[in-house]
Amino acid sequence: EAQVTQNPRYLITVTGKKLTVTCSQNMNHEYMSWYRQDPGLGLRQIYYSMNVEVTDKGDVPEGYKVSRKEKRNFPLILESPSPNQTSLYFCASRAQGPYGYTFGSGTRLTVV
Amino acid sequence: AQSVAQPEDQVNVAEGNPLTVKCTYSVSGNPYLFWYVQYPNRGLQFLLKYITGDNLVKGSYGFEAEFNKSQTSFHLKKPSALVSDSALYFCAVRDGYKLSFGAGTTVTVRA
């Protein structure tokens, strides 16, 4: 089944403790992206990647890092999480061309 | 810069009545427009898209959307709403690498 897989689904952590949210897609898509969803704000793009080793900042990149060492994987790294990063996070991928993104099931992160 | 506006936070309709969810957009070039739906505790599911061609686009679950270039709108419609259509709906516009979302509209369909 074609899908984007994120892990974990739920995560509670403490301020300052580094964490990584993994994302993997099995569709051989070139483009991958991370979004955060907050009430009343919709989804905002954190980072995106056009291909292996090519990434760029989205609208809200502060406090986040990403890497794209392999085409299928696009992990999101929070080096020192803070409570304002408590949110619902989505990874997404799409093929090159006039296509929309396929989204993962989401990761609900709580930073206390 | 591109942007999407969904002017209604909530839309309430009775089952069997027509459903419309409004969306307007701003983008510099030709827009790629999308509608997604999110059910509680679920990810976003693709409903339909407009890339080019016919202004009326048909999508999943009986939904359709009308692209209006002069009004820069892309309203989502369903002729007869179901209780199971109750969800959060997002309009999005893609310009290059970036997909920008509206704030979302919560649809409640009452039996």
C-alpha cells in the first residue's frame, strides 16, 4: 500500500530533550515536507525537500532541523524542544508534477 | 506570496441539504488548488484538485469544486450532505514547491 509512515503517533517529552520524528514514504516521491497544525492556523510548512540532500526552509523553521540522506526518509529533529512546539505534526510527500501531497497519519507532540 | 482564505470557521447544514465550503486564494502564477478533509484523530485525505481545464472538478465522496479565476475562488460543494461528511476541511494552493493551507472550516451535518 502506498503510504507515508510517521513515528511515533504520540510523544510527550520535557523541555530541552532532543527528539526525532521519523517519516518514510514508499512511493519513490521526490518531494517531501513537514507541517505543523495548530488550531485556527491551519497547517504551516516547517521544511521541505526537493530530493536527496536538497532541503529548504518553510514558513516556520525555527527550532527544527531536517535531513534527507535517502529518498524515502525525511526525519524531523527538535534539538531542544520548547512548549511552543507542542503541536500536531504531519509529514507529506508528492511526485514531481501537478500533484498534491500524500500525508502521514500525524504525530501529536507535547512538550512540558 | 501565496495565501488561502477560508472565511467561515464553521458551516452547519442539515443532512440532505446542499453543502458549500468557501475558499479564496492569492497566487502569482497559475494556481494548483486542492481540497483536503481531516476526520477526528486522522491525517489529511485528498478530496480533489484543480490544475487546468474544466472549471468544475469532481472528486471523492461526491464532492466537487468550482474554480473561478475572476473571483479567485475555489469553493467546495456537495449537492446532498451526509452526517458522515462532518469533518475539518482545508483548502490549499500550490505554487512551486510550497503548498499553503487555509485555516480550515469545520463542517457539521446534523441528522
